[in-house]
Amino acid sequence: MAGGTKLEPRPVAARPAESPAPAPPPPSQPPQPSAPLTPLPPTRSSRPPRSSRTRRFFLRAAFAFGAIGGTAAALTPIFRADPRKSAAPAPGPVDGVPDARFDERFDEMYGGRRIQGTASGVRVDGRPLHLMRRADGTYVSVVNHFESFPTALATARAAVDDLGGTQLSLAGPALH
């Protein structure tokens, strides 16, 4: 073969036959026990006694029934709830007296800016001002979300005060 290596056969040596391991030499005298031998306790069978099997079965069954019953009790109100009903009542008039905080509509000039409030939201100079309603009924805005105000109009006025001469972003709260 050109450029390759030439392999030459080697003789294979036969292995010697294995001999069995030598037996240990017999003891000269059997060992003398220092104390009398006591019989070993009877070995346990692999099966537990019948009474423990029934107890174990009872405990497993009680745990399973408890887990199933607890899950069913926790999920029952969810399955029985009417999806057409709202979880929280809609804000509205209390005792027939309308509350201005729930249905504010305003259009005014404040600090050289036009503030408009409708059912769809609040705008300052035509740009949306994102307001958030808190659980206690007050409002916060993205301009000043460290202070809450009783009405949407008061929140918009505070935002105009904080903005100074700058404009609101057109991107709105989606990119906030």
C-alpha cells in the first residue's frame, strides 16, 4: 500500500489454564465460645400482621377521602357561580343619590390647558391621560401616582400642575 502502514501478523500466546483457588487450611481446634449461645429470635416474615394491614388501609382511605372532599368543598363555589353576574357590583348611585365621582363629565381650561373628561377617559389638550381607580374610590394618574385624589377632575388638575409646560406622550400607557 502506498503511503499506508503495513500490518504484520503477530503470534498469539495461549493463556495458561486457570487453577481453582486454594482451599483455606483447616483450623487446628474449633473456637471455644466464651458465653453460652442464645437462640436467635424468630425471623419476621415479609408480610405484616393482618391488624396493621387493615389499619394502614383505613388510614390511606381516610386521607384519600379527605383530600377529595376538601378539593370538592373548595371548588364548589366556583362551579356554582353564575358567569353572567359580576363579582363586584358596578359603581353607581347610593340610595338614589348620584355620586359625581362615578359619572364625571367636564370640559374646562385649567392652567392654560384644556381638560376634558368623558365616560371614555380624560384628555389634556387632546392627549389621553391614563387614570387608575383605587379600591377606596380615589384616583391616581400616570403623571402623579404617589398621591391619590377624590375625583377624576382633581386628578387631571394635579397632572396639569405636575406637567408644567410639557406635553403628554401620545404613546399612552401601553408603552409606560
